[in-house]
Amino acid sequence: MTAEAVAEREKGTLEEELVLLKQEQTVSEINAELEALKVEDKGKTDKLNVPMQTAEEKVMPYVNTCHDSS
């Protein structure tokens, strides 16, 4: 293998390593952002304040009203 070919091969390897390092950095940044969000949300409730009614429970008052008025 010529010196030029070796240099080209090493260049390709270095470029691949650079891409991997950038990906790792991006993942680290995302993880840091997620961790910051967890800290901000600490102590807050994850539950929605939505009344838990079934569809039947919601509809029955209207059905009863219709039956009563006929």
C-alpha cells in the first residue's frame, strides 16, 4: 500500500471518528436537556385533572331527560 493510500485510509477513519464524536456530543446534550426538564417538573403532578366518567355516565342524563319529556 502506498503512503498516499495509507493517508487516505487514515483520513477516512478520522472522519468517521469525528462523526461518531459529534453524535455522542448531541446525545449528551439531549440527555442534559431531558435531565433539566425532569428537575423542573419535580413535584408537579403528572395526572390530568379530567373527570373520569364513562361515555354511558355522560349520556344517561340526556337520555333520561328525553324520556321524561316525551
